[in-house]
Amino acid sequence: MSLRRGILFVFTFLMIGVLAACGNGDAEGASSESAAESADETIDIGQISWAENIAVTNMWKVILEEEGYDVEFHLLDMGTQMAALANDELDVNLEFWLPVQDKNYLEQYQEQIDFSEEVWYDNAKVGLVVPAYMEDINSIEDLNENKELFENQITGFDPGAGTMDTTEEMIAEYELDFELVPSSEPAMLTAIEEAIREEAPIVAPLWNPHRVFSKMDLKYLDDPKNMFGETEKIHHAKRLGFADDFPEVNQWLKNWKMDDDSIGELMSYVAEAEEAGEEPIVGAEKWVEDNRDLINEWLSE
């Protein structure tokens, strides 16, 4: 139980005692106990402003709230989410990449966080990308001799993300005379879009699954030292004790599996909702309604 929920429980318990002492009877006590039970049905999910993370967190909010749970999002960077899970201040992180991107968090928190062995997406890829029109830049090893072209900068996204840490390690390993400039995923994508519009040079870390590849003509740079790994697998992570508190949800998360088609379609539904000025959950609701058979597989015991 998180510290916040613990405080809520103690407060509720004290209120029951006060009401009983004032002679308000069983009805008041039953009402307070019901409020405490309702609070225990709230699941706190970490959210990151990455397209696939916005999609899957909203998808699970729709599913869980249909099943009678309350879901609250907490928009936090990856490092803060890991610390919150370790301190019982967050219930679930839905996107944890192994074996390379988030390995540092696994090493740091393996005794304090329940990292799932189950994989919900097994075809992820990470690396540096450049626009396809940069015909002479095909490998990370090509970057140093063209550093002036890129103004010695790699355009990055959220500081603390595992891919950003791996990119820093890659810069050191390849002895690149480059600086990794952090921002956010939306800012990075905007920078890539503007560069392509002007046919200007840009290099940035990106990953699949991501719908940006259907909108822009990008290519991954070869990585001879394999710093970004080959195929990455996406897991989920939970606070210790979550499986005991929410055994049903814990099993559903273990059952969760998506392929390129299902995650791509979900991301498209969410993006279409956003482009129409609606909240991401509108797209998630539509996708859930259209994929009941798959979701029923996840919700089986």
C-alpha cells in the first residue's frame, strides 16, 4: 500500500471512531468502510509522454475501469517512476524495455520492484535515425566526420529515459564529438519534422513501435558495436505487493500480448482522436470496443 493510501486509511479509521463515539450508529460506520474499500480499488499508473505509452496507458484505463477499478495517471519521467515504484508511491509502470534500454534500472531496483518476466511486445527496436535523404550517412561511424553538418548535436527527448542513457553510453563508446540535447518526445518529433520539411540534417534516437515511421521517411543508422542491442522486448513493472493486493489485475497484465498490427492500430486510433481535438482515451475506447476478442483473452484466468 502506498504512503498516500496508508494516510487515507488511517484518516478513515479515525473518522469511524469519532462517528461511533458521537453515537451515529452502524450506518455511518458502514459508509466510511465503503469509502475505504473504494480507495483500495484505485490503481496508480505511471505515464510517460511517448506515443506508445499514452496509447497503452489509456487502453488499460478503459479496460480496468470497465472492470470496476479506478485508474489514476501520474505523468512522470522514467527515473521518477522507478523511484516511486520502489517507494510504494506508484502501482504500475506499463513500459519497461530489456535487455538494453532500461537495464540500469533493473540493476538498481531489482530487489525493490516487481519486474515482470512476461513480455507484452517482443519486436521493439531502438537506434539513431536520420532522414532517408541523407544518403551518405548510414552508420553511427559516419557521424564524426560529418559532425559540423549536425552542429555536433544529437536531438534527444526525455532525460532519464533508458534510451537516452544508452545514447550517452553510445557517444562515449564510439568517441563521438557530439552532445546529446534532451527535450521531450513531442519537441524531438517537431524538430525532426521541421528538418525534413527543409531537407536539413538531423540525427535523433528513436524506436519501434512508433507511428512516426509511417509519417516520415527515416532510416536507422548501422550500429556496428551493437550499443542499442538488437530486438528489445517490452515488459511491465509493479511495486512489491501489487500482486497480493490486485491478484486479478496482476494476472491480466501477465496475459497481455500485442503484435505490430495491434499496437500500430491502437496508436493510430489514439492519434486520430488527438488530431480531432479529443482526449487520447476516446481513441483507446474505440480500439477496445473493436478488439473485444483479444481483450477477453487477456482477462481470462
